[in-house]
Amino acid sequence: MSNFEQFHIDFYQSNYTIEDQEEGCNSYGSDKNLCESRKSQTEKQAAGGAFVPSDMLPSPQSYSGRILQPAYSPDSPPQLGYVDGFDEEPPLLEELGINFEHIWQKTLTVLNPMKPADGSIMNETDLTGPMVFCLALGATLLMAGKVHFGYVYGMSAIGCLAMHALLNLMSVSGVSHGCVASVLGYCLLPMVILSSSAVIFSLQGIPGTVLALFIIGWCSLSASKIFTSALAMEGQQLLIAYPCALLYGLFALLTVF
């Protein structure tokens, strides 16, 4: 019994290791089965990770970075194209191609047919103003009791295709579909004035006919001036103004009748 009590005392010491247990098992043959069972339990606990000494645990590393931002390491390769914020990004309107200054200049050029047009500005595929003026024309016709949105967009599309084919035959450099649609759409602004007049009084008479002819001449003169300046077609303004007058005459008939 004294040997067995000495075994218990050795087992519960703080510096007890597995090697001590094996030596105790070899020295005490009577308790061989007990030593083997305890040895197997110790191996299972060590394999399962139930008990791990504190000195064997990895030391925690302090994280000096901020949330959602990695810590800088001198060994890591530099990140190409990294921007600290949104200061260097272009504005949203510039990415969409909307320039209010150019829209205002184009509108003033249409409203003043005698003003010389800037070819660099007019040769842009800007469709913001044309879409607004087409919607305004349809809305004013609706206020006059005429639901003609489909006619407005259909005639605009067919007129742009026809003018594109004609201008490519007449000019040397050629022109794009967007430029033709932009110029014809901006020059539709005087027709919006005519349709707004139809809301106030009837255009089916001599005053309405005279006003319609004046608006047609205004639109065709502005469009031919812009095409001549943008495509460098000096001396051909009257040739361009004639098909433009036919196109805007259709819009005038739609407005009057």
C-alpha cells in the first residue's frame, strides 16, 4: 500500500510528465492495467486537444489597422491604381456625357438663327436636349387635345435616317447618326413654341398658317446653318435647308391640324 500511495503522490505533482508515468508503470507490476488505462486516456486527451499548456499556444499578434482597411506591411507589394477616396473620380454628369454649358449654347444658337454656330460643339452626339424637346412637343400637343407621341417619335426617326443618308452623299467627311439626331432635335425647339400657341388659340386660319410658315423657316434655317458649320459645307446651306423644311413641315401639319 505504501508504494501505491507514493504513486498517487507522484501522479498529482505539478511537474508530472508522461515519461514519469511510464517509469511508474514499469516499476509497479501489480498496477499495470491501471497505468495502461490512464496512459491511453492521457494520449486521447492530448490528441483531442482538450488540454494544451499555455506556453505551447501561439502568442497573439496585435492588429494596428482600421476596420475595412488592411494594415500596411513593407514586405507586401504595392497596390497599383489604389485611390484613397473619390476625389479623383470624374463627376457623374461628365461620365454620362451631359454638359449643361454646351446644351445652353446649342439652344441659344437655335433661338438666334443669325448667330454663327460653333462647329466643334455642334458636332457632338448629345441627345439630352432633343429628348427633352420631343417630350415637350408631345406634351404641348397633348394639352391641345392631340395624342401624337407616336407620330412625333416615328417622324423624328425616319427624318433622321433620311437626313443622314442625304448628308453623307453631300459632304466629304461624312456625319454620324448621333450628330444628325442631335441637330434636328435641337432645331425642334421653335416647333414647341408653335405647339404651345395651339394651346391658346386655333392655328386653322390665315394667322396660324403664317405663324406655321415662319416657324418652319426658322427651324430649317437653324438646322442648315448648324450642318453647314459642323460639316464644312460652305455654299450649300440652301440645299440642306430644303429637306429640313420638308421635315419640319410635317411637324407643323401635325401641330396645326
